[in-house]
Amino acid sequence: MSAFVAIGVIAVLAGLAIVITAIRNRGGGGDPKANAMLIGGTMLAAFGLVIAGFVIVYQRSAPLALNAAVPAP
């Protein structure tokens, strides 16, 4: 497992924790801090998913043989 997968998982968990905290403290919806926490937590969770997803796909894909192609006539 790559270090980037671990960073992605930590980012997802931190983002979800921020979103849950913001939802609990939101109240009537007029608190700008809770709204900012919702946006920031969602962005952090999405960033973690993207980082971990790209690393997993990159590790599982076969290497490209770009120089093995036959040139076009």
C-alpha cells in the first residue's frame, strides 16, 4: 500500500468527521462557520477519495508500451 493511499484514507475520515460535526452544530442554517465546515469537509473527503482512487488504479494498471506501436505509413 502506498503512502498516498494512507493519506487519502486519512483525508476521507477527517473530511467526514468535519461534515458530521458541522451537521450537528448547524442549527437553523444561519451559522456561516457551520456552512464553511460543510463545504470544506466535503471538499476534503472528495480530495481523499480522488487521491486514493488514482493511486489504486495506477498501481493495478499494466505499464504502457508506448514505443511498441507500429508507425503509420
